[in-house]
Amino acid sequence: MSKLDELIKKYCPAGISYKAFGESATIARGASPRPIKKFITTDSNGINWIKIGDVKPGAKYITECAEKITIEGSNKSRFVKKGDFILSNSMSFGRPYILSIDGCIHDGWLAISNFDKSYITDFLYHLLNSNNCQSELKKRASFGGAVQNLNADIVRSLVLPVPPLPVQEEIVRILDSFTSLTAELQARKKQYEYYCKKLFLRNENSRWVKLVDIADIGTGNTNTNEAEEDGIYPFYVRSQEPLRKNTYEYDETAIITAGDGVGVGKVYHFVEGKYALHQRAYRIHINTENVIPKYFFYYMRNTFYDYIQKTMFQGSVASIRRPMLNQFPVPIPDIKEQEKIVTILDRFDTICNDITTGLPAEIAARQKQYKYYRDKLLTFKELS
């Protein structure tokens, strides 16, 4: 018998009681002072103004925010404190976040507080993220325009299990063992990426050149709507996944990167052979025997994003201009050193990015295990 079984047998042998969430916690919608710009401040005594843009991808906690509002503005909005939950009722729909800061929220959030007599914070986080809970939220949500809206009454009416606190603690311990391993794997991936950048800086004998001096640089001629589902050749656009096309524009070894949009500085392809290219994607063809194309591909993928953050044109859509590529500085060590770097980074690339054998596969497996055991552990026999 597991420790969890022992605790259930000890504290709740007849079953777990289920309650409307509104009986176990205070749930309230945020509020915004109007017009909000009037209350935004840079004063040190301002109050944190927490927005959906302050959420980091995959985050459990909200630890900081970009803006503050005045004391007057905070009195017209909803104040939340460290340890409370906030739940997005539109974008990032239904996803819970735990506050690590005090602040105020607008009406795009719901606040969940005063739950400590019924729930441990980490248990409630796992519970609200569970498949059953998320499915129920989506099923009950109303629709306002094109966006699902989640109001406070819907969340209050959720019927959730309230296990004894020792049972909650043991479930948290089990589930956190999965999430901590995933975090460790992700940290290892960052270590690999950090080491990749260091490789390019270690050789003091490298000569530095501008990219335009070692490469032909250009864009494609094809629009996205010219893609063909069963095309023969890869058609590189501005995303990680190439499309297909039955005709090609180039037959070469090249590095492809996005010229504008969300993929700027994040999308890179190494291509050998025939391919088609979008009119706002750049091709970089190394035209000298002194530079191994794969070496430059790794160098660009690991350093170009930092470079363009300082030089990128910020219009309505972030974009790269040709002179930015022309002037991109590239260190050129001797060929043997380049070959050594490519060998090392080929291995790292498999470890960090291979979806079948590398870290992504391990992380995906751990996340799958976590979700399976989370939903299994959070399903209880109901007290009659």
C-alpha cells in the first residue's frame, strides 16, 4: 500500500467531499479604472498593474510586471495579493497563475483568494490545471464575439474535490517530482545552448568579417498561397515548418531565416539541394571555401537574435533589413577548428532538438507522465 493509500484510508475512507468552488474560495472579477492611461505611472509608490503580457510562457508564477498604476487607479480596480491565484477569462483562457507579487488586475482576470482553509496552494494549482477542470471551464464558458469569456459565476459553480490537507500534501509531493524533473531537463537544455555560444568566442585567432564578404544574400519570389500540399520540393516560409511546392527556385547549400513577423531571429533552416523560398524569407549562401556552411549556420542560430535585437526595424511588424544582414559580424577560425565546432554542435543539436531521441523527447515524456498521474490522482471516490 502506498503512502497516499494509507492517508486516504486514515483520513477519508468513505470518500472525498465535493463542493462548489465558491464555497471554498473568494472569486471575483478584476476591474479597470477608465481611461487606464490616465492612471499609469512611473512613480516608485505606484501599484503593480498585472496584465496578460506579464505572463512568461509555461510559467506557474507571476513574478513581475511592466507597468504600475497610481494609488487612485488602484482604488478603482481589483487589488490582489501575493499567494492569490489569477485566472485569465479570455486570452490564455482558464489558465491559473499564482501571484508572487501584490498588485491590481483589470477585468480580463478573475481573482481567487481566501482558499487556505480548504486547499494547499500547490494542490489547487494542479487541480485547476487538471484535464477535468479545464474541460469543464471550456464547456461552461460563454461566447462574447470571437473570444470565450469566463465569468466569476462559472468558476464559483465548479464542483471540486476537497481532500484532507495531508492527502493534498502527498499528491503535491508526487506531482512535483514530475515537474521538477521536467524543469531539470529544461535547465540542461539552456546549459547546452549557453555552451554553444561560448564555443564561438573561445578562439582568439579568429578573424572577423562582415557576412556580405563571405555570402550571397537574397530573398525568394514565392507567396505562401502558391504552396502545394503534395509538392516535391521544400518551400521555406517564415516559420519552423516548411511547406511544399512542385517547382524550385534554388539548388544550393544555404541558411534560411525569416525576414519579418514572429519568426524574426528564431527561425533557421539549413538546406542542401533544391528548394523554393518565400519573398520575405532570406537565403544566405556561403560563397567561400574558407567557411564551412554548417559552421555559419550554428553561429547564426546561436548569436543572430541578440544582434538583431539591437538593430531590428520596429514597425507594425518586426523585420530585418538587408544592411543588417550585410553587416552581421562573423568570426572565422581555421577550417579544422570549424570542423571541430560543427562536430560538437551536431551532437548538441541532437541532444537539444531531436524530437525522438533528445531532450525534447524526454521533456515530452515527462509532461505526458505528469498529466496522466495528475488526472488519475485528482479523481476521487465521492463521499455519499
